[in-house]
Amino acid sequence: MHYNLDRLKNFVISDTGFIFDPSTGEILNTNEVGCDILRCLQEGITDIDDIKQRILEKYDVDERTADKDIREFIPVLINLGLISMEDS
């Protein structure tokens, strides 16, 4: 799956869960895992398995939970307009 990540490029993501969009002044918040998923996307890592591996390395969580968290969080990002799907 390919995503348009242009809007994320300039986001400032804190370790405490605050996300700042300097282009709009909008401030959002999420948990630590959400921040790490966003950081992966900012780095151009869009493959679910690659993101999951990063989450598994950092957090004491099982693979099933990590996969579920990522697959639930990405549609939220799409619905908020933070990322969008691209045609392959």
C-alpha cells in the first residue's frame, strides 16, 4: 500500500505524544506507539511488517497486538487527513 505522506514531513512529534503541524498550527496528541508509527511514516517506512518490527523492538507487546494497533491507527490518520492513499 502506498501513502501520500507530504503533510507529515514537517510535523514535529514529541516523545510525550504531542504532534504539531507547523503549516496549520494544529496540535494533536497520541500515545507513544502512535508517535512511533508516525515517525516510521515520516522516515518513509510504510510497510506494515516493517513498522511492526520497529514496534516489537521497542515495546513489550506481542506481534498480534502490534499488528492490530498499526492497522487501526493508519485509517485514523487517513480520516484526519494526515496521510492519504495513493494509486500504485
